[in-house]
Amino acid sequence: MSILTFILVLPLIGAGIVALLPKSAKGGIRAVALATTGLSMICAILAFLTFNGAAEGDGGYKFYQKVAWVTALDINYQVGADGINIGLILMGAIVSFAAVCVSASIQERIKEFHFLMLIMIGGILGAFMSIDIFFFYFFHELALVPTFLMIGVWGRGEDKNYATYKMTLYLTLGALVALAGLVLLYVQSGAKTFDLITLTSQLRDNPLHPGTQTAVFGFLLFGFGILVSLWPFHTWAPLGYGAAPTATAMLHAGVLKKFGIYGLIRIALPLAPQGAQAWLEVLAWLCMGNILYCGWVAMRQKNLNLLIGNSSVAHMGFVFLGIASMNLIGLSGAVLVMVAHGFLAALSFGLSGYLYDQKKTLEIDQYGGALKQMPFIGTLLVMAMMAGCGLPGFANFAGEVTVLFGAWTSLPWFVVGTAWGALIIGSLCIAGGPQHPARSFGRLGIKPEGSRQLLGETALCSFDRLTAFVRDLPEPVDQQDSTLHDPGGGIHRKGFG
Amino acid sequence: MNIAASTLEIAVIVLGVVIMLADLWIPRDKKNWLGYASIAGLALILLGSLNMSGTPSELAFGNMYVLDSFAIFFKRFFLIAAILVIAASVEFSQKFQTGKGEYYCLMLFALSGMMFAASANHFALLFVSLELITITFYILTSFLRNQMVSLEAGVKYLILGALSSAFLVYGIALVYGTTGAMHFDALKTATASMTDNKLLLVGLLMVIAGLGFKVAAFPFQIWAPDVYQGSPSSTTAFLAVGSKAAGFALLMRLLFMAVPDIALQWEKLLMVIAGITILYGNLCALPQRNLKRLLGYSSIANAGYLMMGIAAMSQSGSSAILYYLYGYMFTVIAAFMIIILVMKHTGAEEITHLAKLHERAPGLAGVMTLAMVSLAGIPPMAGFFGKFLLFKAVLEQAAVFSSYYALLGVAIIGVVISLYYYFGVIRTLYWGKQQMVPEEIHVSPLSRVTLWVCSIFMIYLGILPERLMQAAVSAAESLKF
């Protein structure tokens, strides 16, 4: 049994146990959730640390496991890790544990909340380790209903209903379009399998007709694009995250949203490289929309959650730019930004949730003086914002700079544009974030922090360490050299420069 | 003559007659035992059917009746559906002042009609079995005799059903007039050389129109919402599951076994029907406030999804239909069971009556959530895998004929629209505003078992589709593409 299976199954087992526990056993429910996600996180860390030494299974994937599932369609439960997803799995497991930690602030319907959260975590982790395109989709969709219910029942704000529906409908549309692309790939490849390894080798030897590739990549680009809030399909993200309870926002913005990009890098680029060439320019323009337009929108936000939500949409633009660069440097940068932004977004939403619990407001100008009253949280917030504006020393910087380096060779004009975008986001983070908490006079009184929050705080604190630590990550990512199969040399070829 | 081939139908009819006779001696307050006896009898028949494989296929009654793996697959489907629906009827029958015994035996007769329909290999048997289903349903829909809505539903079903039967018979007459054949095997050879005979085509279109009424496909769907809303809930469940499945069984057999050459010319027509049915059902369901009416429109939309499988004209399309129907059965019966349990005393079945059900009966709210999620086609529920198979079948054809992309696009839009109203129900369950004093909910052991069975199978078919998938593939093989 692969260690990845443990990472995936533990939270689901936890969900099963939580479902069986009585409603009143609040402590037991918390303990089960913490224990299962904690164990899952430990497994993920172990996997990450032993990754370089692990034996390679089929297709160059490590920790590989395959179980036949539907023989008539050749669908298999298949998990494995390589340089592209090992960091994401680690990030996912850590953010999941942190999300469970900060959920101590949930007061009502504790059992249901933890049940849904554990199902969502299982889905998220499963999506990133599946190397069967059916399960890839299946696990992602597993998280949809929990997201809907968690925002609907435990969410906040007046337009909660609107936000819930908007998010759910957008996500479903994106997922279905992506599913059409995936099934089209299955049908057109002629391999009659959903197994990504066989599909990859089949398509490397017999690439699809360029027209078909264009169709497949189009489906995948827009399907996954909607899931990652590609401009102009991004409007669900800030709204949804603004209304979501803290844990859901952390999991969704931090981890689940990366699913779409991961899908593009893992499936769309290697299997339809010529299709990618055809869509390259469109993608580059759209990601400019993300970086410039959404950065601009974020600048005007007065609500902390909306600011983080919009800026996270803008950050996704960098990842798309990395993909559009179509070379190894850009892609490595994109993977690094994904992992770094996962931590950053989870930290930011965790902090904003904490501030909301303390102050019952998310208006940024009400946070004046917070640094003095909550030095710890204030410092974390300042660090998160600094990381957000890409200050050297944080993983985001490393990732974004790598993306820009990668893109320079193929898309120089876009790089110039995006560099300005980065400046905008940077200025916004400086202007909007730390400035207010750093002011010396407070407008709201702050209650002393309860010990209940300690756990959450510790978890949040560990994020900052991690955001810095992830700088070390590029090493395993570089190994995608061997795993990013490259039919027709499409990926390495410089774009249309 | 090979009477042994139709053992299952004969057993069901004998069971119906026994129930009808036993009704005379059972005291009024013990009528529920008739329901229990029917369930037990059907369970035995279902067990008996597990012995049959349908390969090689058997013919009976002058080749009118065929027993192949396709027929067996559907017979089991109908038997399971009837068991679950009768379990729901036992709960619902508290509302009937008289005639509980008749209700069960009418259900059994309708069931025998569906089972005959699964084996129809001749226009005469097709017509007779459909009439057996429809005529029993005229009574079942208006069984709440003292309620205007129920009577209205019965009358609407009667008039439109009669109209559809007229279409059917006229169509059959035209087909017979042009080809001189009623038998499906004979039709196949006769129509192969007459694919552009106008009169034959008009006749076949009329037959398809008649079947379209049964499955509630556009443009013959008008009756569905009214009848679904007005009928007793247990009848509606049987109508939604059994009658629709019988229609699809006949449609598949007719199109793919009797007139395959003509069916191939009609892929565009079938695509258009499927697309419009999906959009019509989903768009009309959006503003509905009555849960049964909403499920009526949703059943139209589901007929549209199933028509996609027909339009795909392939083995994988047909096996997708078979798989989808199973998931749909457990889902819909679970939803109607909840309606029966929660809205036992109120006359109307407004969605708002479900508000905060989560606090009153978390288990029921959970099952209803599972059912809505499955209808919306989201993993890990049965509805997802069914839709996945249908999408796959359509995309396989899209490689050959690109119009199928348009059908797929319509289906995706339909699913997104449907999410809005299905999730609206879930929203009401968990954070809707309570508008009236909630009624007390009592769940009998039989209903509890039914709900468990439905929920377990909804999840099982979504997570472990292997076994049913194999059965569906081998059943679709007997359609001989």
C-alpha cells in the first residue's frame, strides 16, 4: 500500500468515525478530526522527505499504487507522486491540518461541519495524487457539495446565498467543461483507458490530430480555467471566499483552487502540446486580465477578505503566465507559485478569520492599531502581505521571479505588463494590509485571546515558517524534466517569440 | 409455445390475484399485511430471476415474446422498483379511506405490464403491455378519490394517455400497411430496403410519439408535471421510475432491433428531441415551489439525458441508459419516500415544508441531500456515474459527427441549471426559513429499511459501479449493434 493512500484515506476514515459519533461528543469529534488529518499530514511530510530516495513505479511515479476499479472502461484507482505534485500533496495535507485546527471557533453543528470538512479534505488530497483522469475529476467533485453546505450553513455576510450559488454554479460549469475535455481525450486517444500513464505514452507515440488537440486543450483550458478563476470567469472567487467560513476558505483558496492549474500542467500540456500552442496567445492575454485587472480591483477593496480573494485571483495570473511560457523554467515557477500561494492564501484567510472572530468586522480601516494589541497576529499579517507582494525571502518571490524569467524568452511584452501588475499588487498589499494594523491608535477594543485559539495560532504561525521553507522546493520540482513527457517537443519549444 | 420463458410475469400476475382475493378476508385494520405480502412475494420472484441469464435468448408465444439478457435486466429493474414503491405505498396508504388492497394488486398488474414490455418483440405485445401499464395507472393516479387534484391528474393522464395510444395504434397500422410485418425480426429485414418510404416513416414517427408520451420527452411532456403533482406520491414514484423505464426499454428495442436502418437516419431528430427535452425540463423546474411538480419537471429533464443515450445509437449509449436508470430509480424513490414521510398530513407539498428538516430529522435530511446530489449528478453518487457514461457515449459519437458537440453543450448547460434547483432543495433543508408549525415525523421500520436500501445503493452505484456496469454492458450486447 502506498503512503499516498494513507494520506488520502485517513481523513475519509475520520469522516466515517465522525458520522458515527453522537452529536454531543464535541471533544471526540474534534479529536478524531485532528488525529486523522494530523496523521495524514505526518505521512505527507514523510513522503516529501523520503521522496528523493523512493523507488520509481510505473511511468516514473513514486509511491505508486494501482487498483482496478471498473474493468469495462479501464478505470483504475491509481495514485503516484512526482516533482509536480509532491509539493502540492504536502501543502494540501498541512493546510488541511491547519484548517481543522482553526475550526475550533465553529460553535454550532460541530459534527456536521467536521464531517463535511473531512470529506472535502479527502477529495482535495485525492485529486492531487490521482493519476487516473477519471479519479482526478471524481475526487475534485467530491469537495463540491461540502463546499456548498459549509458556506451556506456556517458562512457569513448578507449575500451568503448569492455567493454560495455563484460559486457552486461556476465550479460545476468549469468541472463539466473539463470533464468533456477529459472524456474527449479518452475517446480520441484510442487507448481505451483513463490511465494517465498509458494515455501519455500512447499520445507521445501517436499525437492527436492538431485540430483535435486544439479542441481538447480548449475544453481543458476553459474548464480548468473557470475552476482557477481565470479572468473573466473569476467573479465567483472573491465573493465565495468572503462568505465562506475560515476553514473552507483556507482549503478552497489554498489548495483546491490549484487543482485546475495542476490539471493543465499534468494533463493538458503534455497530452495536447500543439493544442496548447494554438491557445497560447489567448491564455497570455487572459492571464494579463488576471494580473492587471484583478490586481486593480483588489486595490479598491475595503474588506479584508475581498482584498485577499481578489489578490489571490491576481496571483493565479502568474501561474497562468508560467504555463503560457511553455518552457521548463516557467512551469517550475508556476508549480512553485502554486505551492507558495497555497500557504499564503491559507495563512491570509486563517488570519482574516481570526480577526473577524476577534473584532466582528472585516473592514480594513477598522484594524488600526491591531499590531499593538495583537502583536503576534499583526506580525503574521504583515508577513503574509509582504509575501503577497513578492518580497525576496518568501517563496512567492522565488516562484514569481522564476515565472517571469521563464516567460521572458517567449513572451517578453507580457512580462513587462505583468511586472507592472506585480508592482500594483505589491503596492496594494503594502497600502492595504500592514499599514492599518501598524498604526498606533486602535479604534476597536480587542478581547484577550482565548486559549481556545492557541491551537489555531500555532498552526498559523507554522505557515510563516513554511512559506519561507518552501524556497527549498525547486529541487524536486526540477525533476519534472523526466516526468513531463513531451510529445513533439511542444513544451520545450519557445512560444511564438 | 414456451410458457416457461414467461414464468416471472405469470408469478407476478398470480401474486396480484392472490392479493386481490386475500383482500376480501383481511380485516380493515390489517390491510398493511397485503403490502408486506406483496413485498415478500416480489422478493421471492426477484430471487428466482437471479437464476435466469437470458443467454441464449428464448422465444415464446409465436416469437412475440423474447427473453434475452436485455429483457432480464429490465425485469429485475422493474421488480426492485416495485418492491421499493410498494414499501413506500404501505406508508402512504394511510391516506386512502378504502381500496388499499386494490392499490397493491393494481401496482402488481402494472408491474406485469412493464415486465412484458421488456420482452416485447412484436407490435401487438408492445401495444398490449403498454396499455396494461397505462390503464392501471389511470386508476392509480386518481386513487385519492376525494381530492380534486388527484382526480384532475387522473383525467389528464387518461385523456393524454388515450391520445398517445391512438398515435401508437395508428402508427402501428401504417407500419403494418407498408411492410406487412408486425414482428420485430421481420420488420428489420422488411425496412432495410424501404428507408425512404414516406408512409413507413410517418408510421414509425407516430409510434415514437406514442412512446415519447410514456417517457415524457418533448413535445409529449405536457402531462407530466400536473400528473406528478396530483397523483398519490407512491403512484408518482412508480410512474417516474417504472413507466419511464418501460418506455425506454421499448424505444431501444424498437429503434435498434426492429428498424435499425431507419433509426440511423434519425440521429439528428433524436438529438434535437433530447436537447429540447433537457432544456425544457430544467428551465421549467427553476421557478417551481411544489416539490412533486419540481420532480415532475426534473423527470422530463432526465428523460432528455436518457434520450442522449438513444441519440448516441451505440452500445455504450445503451449501456449508459441501463446504468442511469438504476441510479435514477433509487434516487427518485428515496426522494418520494421523504415526501411521503415529511408531508404526510399537509395537502400541498411545498418545498418550504422541508425547511429546517435538518433539525427535526437529520437522517431524513441527509437522505434527501443524497438524493438531490445524485439527481444533480455529482460524485460520489449513482447519478454522477450514469451521467458520466452518457457524456462519454455522446462524445464517442462526436468524433464521427460533430453535431454531437452541440448536444453535449446543451446537456452541460442543463446540468448547471439543474444544480440551481436541486441545491435549492438542499438549501431549504439546512438553512431555509421555517414558515409553519412543523408536523411530527414518524418513520416506520419498513420505511426506514427502504430509505437505507435506497441510500446505500445510491452511494454503492456511484463508488463501486463495476458489477452493474458489467450487467449493463452484457444486457446492451443483446441489442446487436
